[in-house]
Amino acid sequence: MLAQVLSCAVLGLDGVPVQVQVDVTNGGPFFVVVGLPDASVNESRERVRAAIKNSGLSFPLKRITVNLAPGDLRKEGPAYDLPIAIGLLQASDQLTADLSSAMIIGELSLDGAVRHTNGVLSMAMQAQGAGLKRLFVPASDAPEAALISGLDVYPIESLFALYAHLQGLQPILPTRTGLEFQPDDASAGTDFQEIRGQEHVKRALEIAAAGAHNLIMTGPPGAGKTLLARAFPSILPRLTLPEALEVTRVYSVADMLPNEMPLMRTRPFRAPHHTISHAGLVGGGRWPRPGEISLAHRGVLFLDELPEFDARSLEAMRQPLEGERIVSISRAQGSLTFPANFLLLAAMNPCPCGYYGHPTKECTCAPAQIVRYQKKISGPLLDRIDIHITVPPVEFEKLSGNRLGEPSAVIQARVEKARTKQRERFEKAGVQNMQANADMGPAEVRQFCELDEAGKQLMRAAMKQMNMSARAFHRILKLARTTADLAESEKIETHHLAEAVQYRARSQE
């Protein structure tokens, strides 16, 4: 007898329907899984056999063939255990149920318990898009799946519990989570008011947060670059619901959702060490997984000691930094795309010893060493960074003083007000999928970053003196738009533009 149960695979971030076809015929005991399964899918034969027996049900000692269709899509992971078991029970006449409008997902333990599966949010989105009505998932993943409206999500604790539900013996109530979204403040780190001095760096970080602009800090060891970066999340605007769903989807596929948190509520802050591999930073692997640049989606990617990172990995970031905001990973089987709309926050020393240009400490590096060190960061990559800021040593008087700076909460309020202004501007103009000024393309720059005659003269002089590229020209205009938004100005005034040019000028020193 043949039974069919619908399940789902995850390809990149997208769910792909998989038809689990189970055929049970007379013959010697035989169990085979076909349809390009990986090792973990092949091992499901033993998990399914033990789970059925330990659930008090009967495992058919016949010829069993399981086909995972489509046959040209590679299947990985243990999420097919539960649909295979249900298909076996149907094909052996132990279960009679209409599953035509249902999708089943879950890994089985040997005792029949249903275990957590990653990527459930993407699978739920696929089920909704396919017009299905019921989704059976592990109980631990039900709140995550229930974020998607229009689906009855059933939390399954065990194989026998699902069997009893489908037989009408012991119904399971669907999970009702809903999208009651309340973002959390990322205020657990250092508050800006505790950071002494560096007022010009704080101002640059505020502009970066308001417009999602990339920023690089250069300064000697101990000047406070890492401290400023770690405090940066405390002034970021809180997540919106669409952004939270995007971030949650990435973390679900990467199997990195925090326990008891079906929906991410704070912006990601990723700070990988410079020894990270290319696949770890950009994404990849035999079965491609999101890298750090995708885990930082809608958040911050902090790269400390930037020149120490692998040059190949840094150059791979040019694609997401340029405006496409995605990273493509190609394999023999095809190409996968992951989102990578992140704010790059980088820090570096001016030279290998760290004291080139220091007011009191002498640099011990040879000129050739300094040039070689600084050239580790390519010109095209630096050109994609909007704000270049120097972080000088902090004077004793500022360190020893009792005067506190501006609290992070006050700065965050200004940043959120500027972000709201940007979103409203884009929505009013009918521009889709843009959250901040850094997302603008040439058409939006032309529409929203118009300069008066004085501004044009300033830009003409700046481009001539600094030998700017066309990319730098557009990035300065976007930066000026952000400074104007922080000042609640509808027009870009000359002083807004001058401040934006100043941040660009520091990269040319």
C-alpha cells in the first residue's frame, strides 16, 4: 500500500515542499530511503523503527521503500523522521487520516519523543504560501511556527501523541502565539554616558546608527575603540516587526534562536575573531549555512583589528556592502542567497605597533611596514565605508573627571526619530524595502538628497581636492541626508554636507 505525507526542506532561507512517499509491499524485511538523502536522513530508518516499536505500535516486517520527492533535491537533516513514521503507519493500515492539507515536520528519538528541528519558521512560511491549513511541528518549535498567521500549528510531543490525535483518540489543541511584538532595548552593555571624552566619535556613531552607515575607527591601543563599539548597540533603533521576522528566519535556519524566544527582539551584534574562516564569516560549508555577515542582518557586524582578517573574506563583503545587501554562495548543485543587510563597524590600529601618529609614544615600525599594514585593507573596501573617524588617546583630565556624558537612552531617542522620518519618507514616495538612508540607490539619492547652490559648490570643491569616486559622492550625500534628519531639517543645509565631507576626508589622511 502507498501513503503520501507532505514535509519540507530548507534551501538557503526558503522552504521547499518535499513529498514523503511510503510504499509497503509483501517481501522479506527491507527498508530503503531514496531521493538523494544524506547520512542523517538514511539513519532515520533506525530511528523510525525504534520509535514505532517503543510507542506501542507495530513496525511492518515487509518490504518498505521511502521516496523523498523531488528526487533531484538533496535532503539533509532528521526533520523527515516524523512524516516517514506517519507514512509507514498509514501504509500498513494502522492509521487512517486525511493529511492532504497538512505538513508534518520533526525528528524522532528512539523512545518516540519528537525533537527540535531548525528552520521551522521558513517551513511555516512555505506551508502558508502553499495554502495548507495544518502544520504539525515539535512542541518546542510550535511558538516559532505560530508566528505565521493562517495556519493551525499543532505542538507534537511524541509520535504516539500525533497518532492518537489523527485517530481522534486524544485531540491536540493548536498553539496560539500571535505577533504581540515588543522589542527589547539592547542596554545591557556599556552606557554612552560612562565613556569619558571621545565626543566626536560618539557623534559619528550616532550618525551611523541613525542612517545605518558603515563606520571605521582608527586609533592607538587603549583609546577606547572596542569599548565604543560594545556600547554602540545601546543607541541603535529598536527592531520593527518586519525586521524581527527577517532576523528570526536567519537564526532559525542557523539553529541559533535563543531558548524560549521564538521571535528575536534585539538587533544582532556579531563580533567574530579575526581568525574566523572564510565560510564562517561569509557563509558556506558542504551544506551552506549563514555566516556572520548574515547573522548580523539588520544589526551590526563588528570587526576588531580589521587588517588581521583574511583578505579574501574581506573582499567578499564588497557585494553586500555595495547595496545588494545579499551574499551568494555557489556550489556544484546550485547557488544559494542569504540576506546580509548589516551595518559594518570596524576598528584598526594605524600601524602594526599601534602608535603611528601618537602624541607621546614613539612608533617602532618602519615606513614600509606601515604602508604594508594599511594596504591590507583595499581601496574598494574602504570606499564602501561611509564614516572614517580617528580615535585619539583620552586625556587624564577627562578620565578622572566626574562629569557624565549624554545617556544612551537620549541618543537612542534621537536615532529612532530620525529612522522613523526616513521610513515615512520612503513610504510616502512609494519606495519599497528601505528602512534607512544607507539603503538608498542612485535614484533615491537624486530624489531625496537635493543640494542647493552652496551645497553644489562645496561638493564640487571637495570632489576636486579629495579626488572622490562616484560612489564616494553618493555616500556623502546619503550621510548628509542623515545629519539633516537628526537635525529635523527637511533640506540638506551646507553645514550638514560639510560634516559629511569631514568624515570622508579623514579616510584620505
